[in-house]
Amino acid sequence: MAVRATMARFPGGPNVQEACGLPWGVTLTPFSENDENGNPPVYGSGGELLPRCENCWAYYNTYCDREQWSWDCALCGSPNGLSTQSIIRYSLHQSCPENMASFVDLELPLEGSEDEQARPVYVAAVDLSSSEEFLELTKSALLAALEALGPGSLFGLVTFSHKIGMYDVQGPIPVVKNVFIPPDSHGKLTMELEDVMPLFSFLAPVDTCKDRIASALETLKPTTSWEQSRAVGQGADGALCDGRGFGVATEALLNFLGSGQGNIYALARVFAFLSGPPDYGLGQLDTRRDGEQDASEGEDADCALITEQTPFYKDLAALAVQAGICVDIFAVTDEYTDLASLKFLSIESGGSLFLYSNTDDSTLPQDMFRMLSRPHAFNCVLRLRTSSEFKLDHLFGHFFPDPQYENVQHIICCDSFTTYAYDFDFVNNVGFSRHSRKHPILQVAFQYVVVVPSEALSVSGSSPKNSVKFSLKRRLRIRTLQFATAANINEIYDSVDHEVVLSILVHELILTSLEQGVGKSRTSLHEWLVNLTARCNEAFRIDEYKRGGLATAGADVAFHQCPQLQVLSRLVFALLQNPILRSHEEGVHPDYRIYLHCLFSALEPASLSRVLYPLLISYETPDKQAFPRHSLSRAALTTSRSPIFLLDAFTTLIVFYSSTADPALPFPPPQHCLLRTTINKLKEERCITPKLIFIKGGRDDATALENYLIEDHIVKLSGYATATGFVSFLDEISHRIQSSFLSRSFRRCSGNSYISMATRIAARYISRRLSSSGKVLSEEEKAAENVYIKKMEQEKLEKLARKGPKADETPATSSGGSGSVSDAAEPHAQSSSTPKVSTDKYRNYAVVAGIATIAAATGWYLGSRKTKPEEVED
């Protein structure tokens, strides 16, 4: 169970969290074998005996204060009593996993509906309204799946077009029984599937019927050629029926399999193979709509093409969850299929959505084998709890929310790569207390079922063929984490995990694009980076001023003062070019965008970063690496002296030989070289099979590589602004920050740090730089003028002393008298024949200017405090 936070130190309160400009949350990979640091859990039994808090229902853990008879919850602080059984159990402190580690995996007893003899079930639903090439690819994928299925598994085969075909493969010859689908979009089947074929006849054991299943797959033919050869399946007008009744077939199949839940199977998985959109019967989709049509009707084109047009398949997902069935969709088509409507059937049931544009270079068989070879958890329940100061704000991922309990997610199936994301918010304006010993705490509880293979042991009185080859285990995995709080914003910036920040950003952008359109998402991302850069600059300017220095004029858009944020600019620049943030008018297929939505929302942070910003490695020879990372630009290829490059874009691997490479270098690289070893390792680590492309510069088309050199591309920003290349992108951000820095300083910063700083700078400027005549002088000129002023004042005093005081004046006394005499004698000095420069006059001008500056700054500050928050937003 890997848990990664956007920041290792949590913000102390809402003001700090708002001021830092970063999302606050975590990503969670519950079925990961180890934690984020590579540490495995402590295994044990007795999960049902684990004490729980009577207030918040959190589980007892190592952060709880325990006494002999009671314990205090680490999350809510409530006291709880211990049962007699728990007191005896905890008398030996090190005997229980929950007292040894904060990451435990405990075995639970199976529930009543989970018989140990119940088998895992896999059903393939194949589209016959397709081509020969599609069926050949599907056959290869299912043969690969049969090799990957575990012992004791049951397999069923069903086809759909304008009718549903059910196969019985347990006899010597495969038998298929058909049920015709009503063409009406509101029509139902004339009979249920269980009346056509019993479930025990439909599901065949893979161990004994693998060859018969393969023979049944060979009989699959496209509907068009099949019907033409038999002259049946004609409509009322005599035309051949060529519909794709996927909706009716799926609904009937889910009801059919649901009848055997618990007594025949404990977990079930359906593989749906589609060659086009459902266009026949119940659940048919209108694929004639396009962006231009919706735009002409006043509707945003991209919003229309990425939102579902019917809730039918979302309702089917609820039916699948209720029956404990996971649905995976494999679409092999380049036509518009409206995956925006179909996706709910897979993602809410815990399945996956795959899209292949053609059959020629499809990796469908490899993906099937890879997917079924990984360990999976079934019938899962996931719950994340927090300490009382903060709460869950949003939940992201492929799950089905519990209709009764808040923040409880049901996951029918997940593997070691499946990742979920959460973001947090404070319960109130207090935040975390600085003087409290309590720290922010998270607790993740993950209950799941796994299929554990076992050896065929000979038992007395039983034959080996009746021995159990697998068993079901229900487990409870608990992870409790404690986080520190940041004393200031700089500590938050120093503890940022940029991959997790990117992951939560992508989830939020996908949600925004579905609700408000792609353009709004792109604008939001651009504004977020500008805002983050400005806030980071403000934080370091304030910190520098507090240390006695003056802030520099330029904006640090490259985050030189915060290394943890430096890569974010490149990631955002790459994300702005990604198809999920590009419109339909820019040539992005709407189904491909939906596929990326489903892929990105389930990837772990490291894999998602690799998808958005690929890794470019150079090699001197196939057995010697030159440099581990290059920027994604043409300059990196031309300036580097390395002849070989490997680009890892997660879904694609490209080996590029430059045009200046030595002809003696083997192309493609040999199988046992370092480069090939690296490629094979990358393939093994992936949840999907990446495509491998070899390009020789000067001979082959290098467009595939150039498409990934994103730092040279033109990117659309908010509004009509564009940036050509990454450097231009940073310049645009710097210009925006510099133009708005003064207003942001007064409006965004808490307190009056910048007000007092501006006032002191103005006063210092007036007192040090202005001369008595109102001119700006150098230091030498100012010193000479001060000597002249003192000399003139001395001459005035001597002249007044010789004349003596007037009859109506009081003689000056003490040190203050000189000031009075000077003030009284000023009119006489002004009326003399030779005009003199009045120092007091221009000094008063300077004082007035200083007071005006202070008054203006104070008024600005008070005005900004009275402004409503929504009006203050920049």
C-alpha cells in the first residue's frame, strides 16, 4: 500500500494552505505489494479482533495511547475500552502485528456467501458485427488469456450482433444457442439467458476444456458473411441485419451471471470486445453527432463529445457492482464509438478501458496476458480516515461510491498498479495547533479477497483430481501515517512531491473538462502555474526582506530558490500540449481523449509523469550509456555527440539512431546488449504493453520522435495567447508576474509587510535623495550643499544678533530659541535684495510628499481589506 502526499509537511492552517498555491492531498495504491519506500506489511491473523474506535470507527494502531484496560484513538482522541480478549492478546506486546508496525495485513474469516470452493469466472463477449481482422485479433487475445488464467478458473463465451450467441464447450462439439435482440431501443429479450442455457453448462473449467474453448473460438465468423451464406437474419425490407446490440447483450449477461453469485462463483470478470459503437436495440448510441453540429446549436463541441448521451451504461455499472462483476472494454476501431457513454461500465465496476485504432500494430494479446498474469484483489472496500482537524474534499479514481456510507468506495477488481487520489480541506479556520503534541494522521483501511493457488495435495480418501488447486482469502490491510506540520510556506515548498502534485492536478483538470470544457481546463492550468510562481516569488521576497535585504526585480519562473518545484514548469508545459487539453478542432479524436482520461486517472504518479514528460536517454554504443536525461528538444539531439537515443513515453518506446551515427553500429540493437536489457525491463514494469519503434535518422521518417520533442512546440495558453517553445513559455509567465506583482503583493499577502516596506523605502528615498531645492543630487553634491546651508544659517544668526530682538518679540532662550529666531527672521531674509534658497520650504515639500505616500499606501491597504474575496481575485 503506497501512500504519497503532495507535501511531506502539511500546512498549519487554511491561510497557509491557500497562500502556498499547491493542492493538498495524497495518492493511494492500496494493493501495492510494498509501501512507497519499498517496505512490506507485517502479516498476521485475527483481523476481526482488531479494536475499533466507538466514535470514528478507526482501527487501533501504533499511534494510539494504550493502557491496561483502555486506549485513546489517535485520530479523534476518544477513549475506548478494551475487551477481555484484547487485554489478554495485548499482554504480550510484540505478539500482535498492530503493535509492531503501522502497516499490517491481517487475515479475516470468509463471509457466508464466500465458499472456499467457489471459483473465479471469466466471460468473453465478442462483437460479430465486425471484420475478419478484428476477430483474428480477438482470438489471439483470448488464447493468450487462457494461458494466463489460474487453475480452477471457469470460462464462458458469448457473442453479440443483432442476436446473442451462447456457447456450450463442455461437449465433444461446441454448441451455440442464439437469442434474437429486438431492434427497438426500448425492447427487451423475449426470454432470459438462463432459460436458454444453464449457468453450469455455459461456464467450462479451463483446466479440462482449454482445447475445446480454442476450437469454439475458431468457429467465430463475422455476422455479414455468416448471414449471407445462410440467407437468414433479414429485416422486413429484405436487407441484411448488421446491428451491434451490445447494450441488451451486456444487461442480459450481467443478470445471467448474477444469479450464480456466491454459490457458483465468488468473483467474475467480463471481457467485452467492440469493433464499433452500439447501434442496435436497447442502449444504442447516436454516433452521428459531431463538434460542428453541437457548436452550431450553441453547445460547446468538446463538452458534448466527452459527456455521456445516455445514463444506460452507468446504470449497467451499478448492476455489475451489485452482482460483483468487473467489466473490461476492449475497443478496436478508428470510428467514433462514444466511449464517453461506455466508460462508466468499466471504470465504475473496477475494470479497464482499452482503445486500439487498428488491428495491424495492436498490442491487445500482450495486454490481455499481462493483465491476467498480475495478482488481483476482488470485492474490495476502501476507506480513508483523517484526524479531526481536516477532512476529505474530493475522491478520484475508478470505484463505485457506497450509497449509504460517506467516503466508502467499492472496488470490484484492482491490481498492484491501480491508484486513487484524494484532496483535503480543513474542517474550520483553526487548522492544526502549533502547541499540541498531536500531528495530522491518516488511516487507510482496505478489505479485499484474493485467489491463492495451492499445490494439489493428496488427502486420505480423496483422489488428486478432487483436490483443491486454489483457495480464497479475505484480508484487511491497514496503513496509519503521521505527518508533520510546516511552520511556514517555505517548509511546504521544500517538502513538495511534484509527481503527486501533477497527479492531483490531472484528476482535477479531467473533472473540469467534463463539466466546463477543454478550453476552461487549459486556462485553469495556465493560471494555476502563474499563480503558483507568483506566490512562491512573494514568499521568498518577504523572507528576504525579513532578513534585511531588498527583493530582486525579476521573477524567478524557474524556481531556482525551490528545487522541489523546478520540474513543475516543464510538466505543466507538457500537459498543456497533451490531447486531454486539446480541442476537437485541433485534430484530437474524442474517443482517444476519453481513453486517456481513463488511463491517466488510474496511473500511479511516477507513471503519469512519464506519460506527460517522456524520458530521453543517450547511448554511445548499444552497451554504453552516455547521459541519463536530456531535454525534449531538437537542440538536445543536435548538440549531443551521442549517436543513439532511447525515448521512453510509457506507452511508446523509440530507439533513434542519428544520421551521423557510425554505420558500424548494429541496427537495430542486438538482443543481449544494455539497450535491449533496459527496454525489456521497462516493458516488464508497465501495466500496459508499450509499442517499440526503431528509427534510423536520414533513412526513416522521424515524425514519431519529433512529436515527443515538446519543448519546441507551440502551445495555446489562456485566451488567444500562444508560446513557441518552453523558453517563450517561461518568458510569458515572467512578464505576467512582473506586470501584476505590485497589486498581488498588496492583495494577497497577509498582514502589512509590503505596506510598511514601501513606506520605509519611500521615506528613506525622500530623506536621503532630495536636496533642499527639490533636485535629486549625488552624495558629493549633497554634502557640499549641506556645508553651504550651515554657513548661510550661521550668517543669519550673527546678523540677527547684531540687530537685536524687536520690541514685540520675546528673547530666545535655550536650544529651542534658535529655531524660533530663525522662523521669525525668515520673512526679513526673503525680502532682502538678494534672494536665497529657503531650506525649510523645500524640506516641507519633502515631508508633505512623504506623508502623501504613507497616506496613499495606508488607504490602499485598508481598501483591499474591505474588498470581498471574489473581487480581490487576480
